[in-house]
Amino acid sequence: MSEKKIQAPQLQIELPDDIADGEYSNLAIITHNQSEFVIDFIRMVPNVPKAKVKSRVILSPEHAKRFYRALAENLKKFEAQFGSIHENDAPPFPPMNFNTPPAQA
């Protein structure tokens, strides 16, 4: 009798061109309710009093916990390879003007 190896089906993931470039975010706001976590990725620009949500990701609590573990694992691997990530002693919400002089035309 020949042995048959059972292989799990492989997931094929497509990355569309309009998403492949990504979005830069320098602020994330996380909210949740009983059934979901919502992560808003925001781009703040110096001297602009209004910031835009560039992307919103909604996760189930179970997936949010898996994401949390995966992010922690990847941060640990990153720091092992490149060194500790320095965090400034800044307040949790960055100042809106980034302490830069006002723009002039």
C-alpha cells in the first residue's frame, strides 16, 4: 500500500496594485465593543489641525488577539535583528503641530 500524504489546501492571497503601495500612518486609534475591535490608521501632518483616517480595519475579538500575538512576535524578532526600538517619553497622543514652525507661503 502506498502512503498518501494529506496536504492542507494552500491559501492564495492576491495583493491588488492599488493596495500594494500601502498607506503611511503615524497614529492608530483602537476602539472596541462586545463583538469587534476597530483600528483606525491615521496620518497626521505637521501644522494641519485636521488628520485623516487613511484606513479602518475591523477585527473579531479572536482575530484581534491573534493579531496582537503576531505583532508582539514580529516586534521581538525585529528588535533581535536591529536592536531595541527607542520610544520617546512623549504623551500618548502626539501634539498636533509636531513642534514645528508654522508653514509660510
